[in-house]
Amino acid sequence: MMNFKLTDEQQSVKEMVRKFVDKEIIPNIQEWDRQGHFEPVILKKLADLQVMGVCIPEEYGGAGMDYNTLAIVCEELERGDTAYRTAVSVHTGLNSMTLLQWGTEQQKQTYLVPQAQGQKIGAFGLTEPNAGSDVAAMNTTAARKGDYYILNGSKTWISLCDVADHFLIFAKTDHDIGHKGITAFIVERSFEGVETKAIKGKLGIRAGNTGEVFLTDVKVPVENRLGEEGEGFKIAMAALDNGRFTVAAGAVGLIEASLEASLNYCHERKTFGKEIGKHQLVQQMIAKMSANLEISRLLVFKAGWLKNQGKRNTQETSLAKWISCNAAFDAANDAVQIHGAYGYSDEYPVERFLRNSKAPVIYEGTREIHTIMQGEYALGYREDKPLRKQLPAWPFEQVSVSK
């Protein structure tokens, strides 16, 4: 049975986050974006609202809500700015949900609980200077030495690099077998040999913290290995199913923000003696935004529904990410066009929307990668096999049985 109505709980969360964004982010984001300033106090306030662990079971410190509530949170945050949706995407989607799926009970108690409560912040370290879409090309190494692994290498384009307490780091434990030689580790910022550096001069998401992570002879206890040796690639791809889901949800919020700004301007601005909204080519752009908003949101909620069922959703999440991020870029581009010369100035938010919209069609699988994936699914060349561990279905049962 299909029901397209939000539950009372989901509607309450939507309204709560929207009010928060309208009060805490929108009045400040223009200046933060100009200055390239990331405001960490926002994360503390989101933690107070239980947003940082919104879909983590209560027994692990989270709010215990369903995965589509996470999508709603990301949609509303991106209405304010991509930077703070990205923070939740990385902390909750890429890191915490990965610990929930793959972590031992000890790892969950040590790392997941404080992250779900927002007391600690988690980041995700997969990308390297020479390893983006080609994950197997990574050069970061992990050599077993007794009860430790010694990690050496670097990661780049890592969101929350300067504020995260915990990093999920992927490294080669065997260089000779490609992606089958990748292993995942939980690395604390406090470990000796961990350094970070922010990247400046970004096109967009200037109010976000993005940078590099350097690992020099970092001793990581064996108990901080996530999953088995050689299982890192599968863990990374499973993590991306969650990260891409949140990115797609955020894109819905960016389409909505572009549409809202455009509608307001269409009624304010007059040319040739009438509101510009009366011009048919402007209406065409508005119509496309409206349609893509509905299409993208439905694709996201379908992927979230599959997550709630405990089912693999790689295909559906890829489709949602591909379509919604492309649509968000188009919506922001059209919003600038509707605003004319004013759209080229940061007096209006649409130029920031356009700059921010470019990154999501690159990270967590470029639009080209997702195009290929969808073609392979349609042709029967790609098939998703069961994973050793699945993300728990919702409603959550007591899941503290991992060893």
C-alpha cells in the first residue's frame, strides 16, 4: 500500500528543521559564504535537536526515526545552504550509518553512540589526489604490525576535515589485488601522525569545511579495523549508498530553494508592463523546476522506503542521486537566468545556489558514473549481490548483537 503523506512525526521534524534553518542559517549564510567561514556552533545546535543521529537507533544514542526522516532533514538543511546538509550527509550518512551497519558492538559503543548524540563528529576518508572514481587506485597503505596497523598516505576533498573527531579511512592492506586489498579503519584525530588542512578557493560550498587529511605512521589498533581485511571496498560502496541518498535529498532542497526564490522574483519584477512570470519562457523554466521537484522527491522517498524495508537500494539510490542532482543544477541555473543581472550578484541567493549545485554532480559518483550504472542495470550487466551485513530495517529492533 502506498501512502504519500508524511507521518505526524516526519511533518514535525520537517517544520522543526525549517524553522531552525530560517532562524539560524539563512540570516547568516550570505556573510559566511563570502568569508568562507564554517560555523561549528550550528552542528552543536543540530545535535541539541537530535538531528545528528536522526535515523540511528535509540539504543545507540540516536532519535530512532526512519531513513526518510533523514531525507527530510537533508532537504530542509539544503534550503539554507549545502554546507550544513553536507555536514549531516558525511557525519550521519557516510560515517555513523556505516558504523551501524558494519561495526562491532564495541565500536558502536565507543564511536557510534557519541556521534549519534552529536558529542563527537565523524568524517569519511576515501578520495585521494589520484583516486576519485577509480577507488582501487588509492595509495594510502595499512601495514599490520602486531596489535596495530600503521597507516601512511593522504586523503583529499574530505568534508569536516578540521572539525571531525573520528575518520573512516580506507587504505590498502594488499597492493597486489586491486579493490580486494582495501580495508576500512576508524581513525581518531588524537592519534599521533594525523594532520588536516582546509582547501581554500572553492567554486561553491564556501561556508563548508573541506580539506586534506595526512597520515604519517599512524598507529591504529586492530580493534579499530571496520569489517574484515579486504572488505573495505564493499564497506565504502555500502557507505556511498547512504551518502548518495542524503545528497539526493539535499538536491531536492536546492530545487525547492531555487523555485521559491524564482517565484518571489517573478511576482516582484515587471517588464513590458507585466510581471515576468507572465512571460511564457519564464513559465517554462518554472514548470521544469516544479516538475523536477516532485520527480526528485519521489525518487528519494522510494530509495528511503527500500532502506526502511532493509533491502538493497544501490540502483534506486544511484538513480535518485543522478536525476535530482542534475535537476538541482538546472534549477539553480534557470533561477539565475530568471533573476537576470541580479542573479549574477550575491545580493540574491541564486548565484550561491548555482555555485553550490555543481559539486553534487561530481562527488559521490559523478553524473557520468551514475549514467553508466543505470545503463548497466537496464541491460542486465550489473547485479547487486547480498552483503555480509545489511543496514538494519526500520522500525529498529534491538540490534546490539554484533561481535
